[in-house]
Amino acid sequence: VAFYILLLLLLLLSFHVDHAMSTNDYIDSRCSITTNYTDGSTFEVIMRSLFSTFTNDPVDSFPSFSKATLVNGSDTVYGLVQCRGDIGQDSCKECISNSTQQVIKYCPNAMDAIVWYEKCQLRYSNTNFFGHLNVKDYGSWNWIDDKMEHPKAFNEKLGSLLKNLTDQATTVPNSMLSMFPMSMFAMGNITYDDLQTIYRLVQCTGDTSRADCKQCLNGTRFRIPTTCHNAHGCKIATGSCHVIHDTELFY
């Protein structure tokens, strides 16, 4: 009997570790299909230079949000990177470095692309997208085999928590806080039942206005039932914001 109990505990532990490890992976990407650059072109050269500017800072001064524009002749590349507000600078740099390498694999030769990871996102384009609300580009991830038994009650709790966190992320407590774009970030939890707690995190990109941030986060609420498929854990990301929830503590 003791052997079977030990085996069960090991299986449960391995499931938990796999769950935790997978949340640090690639989530999704969106790539333009109408505008492409050719290998070795000026656009590719300045795009790669842009990626270098995002990864050159040392870890101890690595920014969690950065945007830049590079121009060479008639070619211009706009780029933006952002890390999750709860992670450290070392994890942030690792995620951004990885995204600049992998976006070329996921979106080969695309002149406009966005890639989401669990802890960061990267976007670049040949057109200026800074400050423009982007909810049409979105990606998602969820635990397909990990469903809630009572989805209606679960989604109601999720909606309530999302509303509270949206208010926190988009409200300026004082005039000084408006200087810091990373203030458009909030995390919290709500009790679902006697045995489970729902943890949630919301964040907007640093170039997004507070009004657009609120619109973006509110919009994700309507995508929860059809996108998350009643899963215990799910992430919905757009070009301007993202939300994550899980019944396991992830932040």
C-alpha cells in the first residue's frame, strides 16, 4: 500500500512540475501575409539591428518595456518589447533575447509580426503602430485537458476578478504614477470554492493609453468562454494587452 501511495505522490509531483515548466514557453504569434522582406534586404538588416538594441542592455539595467525606431533610407522598422510586470530583469532579458531569435522562425520574412511568450512579447512592423489600440491580433493558450466542472460559476468569478484588476491597472492613484507605463499592470486572486483559488494577472503595453488599456482588458472578458474552453489555466494576449488566469499560483 505504501508503495502505491508513494507512486501516486510522484505522479502528482511530476504533473505539477510539467505544468509549471510549460508556462514559460511560446504562446502564439501573428504574422503579416501581405508584406514581406527579401533575405539580405535593407529592411532585414535594420530589423536585426533593432533586435540587438532590445537585448544589449546589461541585466541589472534591463528595461521591462522598450520601444525603438530605426531608419535606413526609405526603410523604417518600429519595434516594441515588453515583459510581464512580475518577473525579474534576468528572466526578462532571457525572454526578450529568445523572442528576437524565434520570431524569425515563426514569421519568416514578415514585415509585421508579433510573438507572445509566457513572460514577454515582441512586435515589429514597417508601419508606426505605437499608441494604436490593437485587439485584432490575438493569441491564446490553455490547458485543454484541465477543465472546470462548473464553467458558468467559474467564468462569473473570472469576470468579477477581471473587472477589479482592470480598474486597478487603469486607475492612477496620484499624478506621479502616470510617469510609469508599467503601472498598467495588476494581479490578484479570488476564492472559487472551498478548495480552489483563481489567480489572475492583467497588463497593457507601455505605449497604450489608460482608456485604450481599459477597453482592451474589458474586451478579453468576452473571449474567455470561447477561447479558454473552461480550462483551469489560460492566457489571452492581444497586441495591446494580455490576461492570464490559473488555479495554481504562477506569479
